[in-house]
Amino acid sequence: MLFAMIIGGLIGYAFGKFPGFLVGAALGAFLLNRAKSRLIGKLQNIQSGFIESVFAVMGALCKADGVVSKDEIQMAETMFVRFRLNETQKAAAKAAFSRGKAEGFDLDAELAHFMRISGRQPAFLQMFLQVQVSAVAADGVVHPAEHEMLVRIARGLGLPESQVDQLEAMLRGAHAGQAGSQRTSAQQNDDAYKVLGVSPSISDAELKKVYRKLMSDNHPDKLAGRGLPESMREMAEERTQEITHAYDVIKESRKNSA
């Protein structure tokens, strides 16, 4: 604010001495406040649009096998709680979910709409897809019809099919850890490479570079600054934790095989 007032004042002073300085300073402050208001409005639009599109697509995804079960409705309601939606947001999410599972819902148009409001930011698109994968894999399993729909959603967001495999691998690791189940080293390594989206033949230097970029792109604070709803922060943190875990698994595996 002060910087904008000084710059505006100096420009005004150049044209009208002290009176011009005052006018320029006031104009600089006005323009800065207007820019801030526009930015806040834009972030709010992204946040509300994110929640509504997420639950509309979730409704369509839950109906991928032809019917929305009670368990799937319960899962959606669990998501309301997990994302800590207020009453207004919860009402909007419920309406969006019902819209998504209704006959005639245009999935491709909804995805295109989200692409526009998100500014096609890759991290946002990946987070959107992550929510969908998390929803259908709440029981630790992604059924074939659901996987097919997830691939369609990924393509509609301009993401490669490998993103679905990456997120499914991430969730397998998370569910295995929560359940305390044992997985072979080969299974863990295979999923770790999928989580990072790299080939097992990648060099150590390139692996570190990919890891650092993923952590930077998916940092919760950075995503929040771009408009990610605060309610989605926990999921963003989980994503960075799984990325770090995958990197550690690969490093340990390479150290043991050296």
C-alpha cells in the first residue's frame, strides 16, 4: 500500500508538484485496493467453483456403475465433514452432487468449466482428480467401471492416464499403511515410481530434480495462494507426504541394492 502511494505520489508530483503528489498518492492507493478486491473476488470464485465442480463430478462418478449406493452417499457426506464445509458450502456441495448423478449431466462440460475457473493450473487439476480417486477408493479398491470413468475425467482435464495410476498407487500405499498390511518390496517400489511419475531407469540426479519440483508444485501454502479452498489443505498435505514417502522408498531401495 505505502509503496503504491509513494509511486503514485511521485508520478503526480512530476506533473503537479505537491498537489499532484497528493492526488497521485490517493490514486495509487485506490488502484491498489481495487486490484486487491479483484484478486480476492477471483480467489473466492475459484474456491466456490472448485467445491461445486468436485462434488458434481463425484456424483457422476458414483453413478459410473449405473446406480448410486447408500455407501457412496455416505462417502460423499464423509467428504463434507473431511473438507470442513460450512453450512452454505455443504448445501452447495449436496446440490452439486445431486446434479452430477442426475440423468443428462454433461460431464465434459463440467470439466471444461472447471478448467476455465482454475486457470488450467496443473496442481489444481491434479488435486481435483485426487479428490475423485480418494472418493471412489474410500474402501481401498477402485472398480473397473470407476477406473474407466477416472481416466475419462483425467482426459477431460488435459491430464495423462498415468495420473490416475499415480494417484491409485498413492492411495494403495496410504491404505496399506493405515491397515498395517504387509506389501512386498517390489510392490512398494513399483508404486513409488508411479507416485513420482518416473521410470525405474531414471538417474539419482534426475529423480531428485523431479521430487523437488513435485514438492514445490504441490506445497499447500502455494496452492492456497492460488485459490485452493482451505478445506482441501489436508488433502494437499497428504499428497506431499505420499510424494516424500515414495522418494524415501526409492532411495532406500537403491541404497540396499548398491
